Amino acid sequence: MKTLVIVAHPSIETSVINKRWVEELKKYPKKYKIHELYMVYPDGNIDVEKEQKLIETHNNLVLQFPIYWFNCPPLLKKWLDDVFTYNWAYGSKGDKLKYRKVALCVSAGIKKEDYREAGRYKYTLEQILVPFEMSFHYCQADYRSFFAFHGTDNTSELEKSSLDYLNFINNL
């Protein structure tokens, strides 16, 4: 089965990193199903049943997004809140994420050295992403950590990150 990649970027057309990653994913349509939330739900009205069925038809789930106010973009948060429902994702009958491999792929427009306890923002990216990890563990998913790209202005690093990103997803 394909890997479902939920892309949540509020303006993918002006993106540098996420746009490049999507371009790379599109080269392999038999391996990856790209689902761009801001394109599918510009009004923010999420079809929960459709989204749940989409997840159910894929082995792996990847959430791709830019770090946005030290979190995810608002539509992705709404998607998580709406789609990961009681007795679907968790609860006594909620097993649809159980053992499903899940990972994050994030772009952080801030330098890597700023994401550390002695850095500008006092917290590591690992610490900032803990709520996602906790949520996936709560749903008994097989959380596989995250892939990150820091900064936006290094073209050669961006190209390398596209290949590293695919490698990360392929090795979930």
C-alpha cells in the first residue's frame, strides 16, 4: 500500500521547502498519495468520514508541514481534532491508528542552532513536537519520529533534503 502524506501548508505555492518536497513525492505516484489539506479544504470544512477512510486505505501516515508558531498550521490542528475521533482513533473501540506507522516531516525556517536549550528559542525541535508524539502514542500508532529541514536559503541542502526526505519515508 502507498504512504499517505498529509501536506498542510497555508501557501504551498510560495513555499520553498514543502513545495520542493511535494514535487519530489509526485515523481513516485505508486508509492505516495499526496493529500494537500489547504487545497482540498480551503473553507476549513473537513469531511471527517472521507479523511478517515483515506487513512484506513494506507499503511503509513506522514504529516508534512512548516513549523508555524512553534506548532502546526491551524488547518492541520483542526484536521487532527476532527478526524482522530473517539472510537475511531482512540477509546474502547478506537483502533484505526493502532500499529499504523506515523511520522512527521517538518520545515523549520529557523536555524538548527536556535532550536536548543542554549539557543534563541530555548527548546529543541524534539521538545516542540512532543504533543504530536504523545497523541500518536495515545492512539497506539507506531510513531517513527520526524524528519526536519532548517532554514530556507541553501539550495544545495534543499536538494539533498528532498532525497533524505524520501529515504526517511521509505524506511518507516
